[in-house]
Amino acid sequence: MLLIYDFAAAMSEKDKSKPYRILSLDGGGAKGFYSLGVLAEIEGLIGCRLHERFDLVFGTSTGAIIAAMIALGMSVDEIHAKYKEYVPDIMRLKTPAQKTAKVAELAQAVFGDKKFDDVKTAIGVVATKWVIERPMIFKGSIAQAHGRKGTFLPGFGVTIADAVQASCSAFPFFEPKMVTTGGGDEIKLVDGGYCANNPTLYAIADATHALKLEHKDLRVVSVGVGVYPQPKVSVFNKMYWAKYLLSVQLLQKTLEINTQSMDQLRVILFKDVPTVRISDTFEQPEMAADLFEHNLMKLNILRQRGRESFAKHEATLKEFLV
């Protein structure tokens, strides 16, 4: 008999006090280094690993990688070390096949054969069904299900490695990801950013509609990747890079529009849910970066900016989390 860990029951047993804390992490490729800067400071503030303080962690694309590592109990320093090791190598590769293979290598190295019943806190990993153009959200607990509980499997029976890779498959720069569910369905998936690059709305829906929690009892921390000037086209190979950069800019603009529209909806629909949104805009030319940035010095600067963005919200975050 399959044993499914019920996080709602566990929460009620270990701590009936409020609030219920949610962490939501945007997509944005290499710009996830900014998110890691924010999270490093949050971990320092609370004095423990993030899975010990947050009851639900949602992530899309690069945010899905980070969310999954958090949910498995890794520290932010450990996550940052993996990002430094893998992300620049992924982003400097040229072809979709090369990028996809390197992400698969990262996913296998970090997650192995772990599945969604191995997580230490509730999780949501957002991907997009390519054929029917709908979201597919991998969850760890039956308590998060909005329906079809009779056939629920944590993460649809898919490994965390495959789910995370699907969430990061930003077509056409990465190849789509085929997964086979525990029910035997074969599904083609692409990047979760095409449906919810900012997954905060989905996380709140789980808390309010599936878990039946009151709006006033939630505390939501929504972390973006920052907004930066577009990199300039190099004078070398200018015709090729101009075409490539235009495609990257189109993808990035699509994801940023999605991010902002989802946050606007969040404000309209859940304006009474206490929420901190951390994602600053940087206009200095030297901050130019996109989701395929692979210069580790530049990525380290993004991480520093994330730490600085935390400082602007430190008082509220302390009230939410400590």
C-alpha cells in the first residue's frame, strides 16, 4: 500500500499556531543567482534551513530547481555551490540538445532517483503541457490536490529530476521533456514560465482552496529574479548574435510579461493575503544580463543585489518569519 505523507495533518500535529508560510520562486534562468542572494539572507534571518520554516515552497524553472533542493533539506549555501558548478556551463552551450543534456546531468547529480514523497515540506513544481497548453504542477502532498484524489500520486509518480528538468525546458532554447507518469501517461512538457513564471498565485490557491486556510493566516514571500537592462550585441559575429539575441529578448519579454500579470492578478484577487514581493529593477548599464548569462563574476553581482533587495524588506520578513 502506498503511503502518502499528508503535510496538512503533520502541520496540525506539530504546530497548530499560525501563520502558514509560503515561499514562491520565479523562473529566470541564470538570474536565479539573484534569488539565491535573497534566500541566503532569509536563511540567516531565521537561523535554520528554509524547509524548517516554510510550510509550502513553489517554484518555476530555475525557481523549481531551487524549490526542490530546499524541500529536500539543502541549505542555501549548498544550492549556491551547485549553481556555481553547473549553471554557467549550461548557459554558455550553443545548441538546445547540448543545453538539455547538461540540465539533465545537473538534475541527476542533484536529485538522483528521489521522488516527491521524499520532500521535507510541501512543494509545487510548475511545468507546461505542450500539446494541450495547460499547466502541470508536481506536488508532494495529497492535501494540495484540488481534485482526483482517488488516483493521486506524489509528483504524478515522476522523479524530482524529471519534473525539474521539465519545468526548465524553455523551448526552443531547450528541448521539450517527455515524462511518463505513474499512471502510464506520456506527456510532453516545456518550461513552466509559459503558464506561470511567477507561481505565487498557484501557491496561494493551494493554501486557500485545497488546504482551506484563511487568508489572514497566510504569510507569503514571493521572490523574483530582478529586472535588468538588455545586453548589447557584440561587434563580433554581429549578424548571428543579433538574431540570437532578439530571440532571447522575445523569450525574456514573454516571461517578464507573464510574471508581472500574475503578480497583478495576485494583488487583485488576494490583496488581503499578507505578501512580500522581492524583485527589484536595475537600470545601470553594467547590470545588463539575461536568463542565459554565464559570466560568473556578473552572476555573483546579481547575488549581491539579491542580498541588498532583502534589506529593503527585512523588517517585514522578520515579522513574517521569526
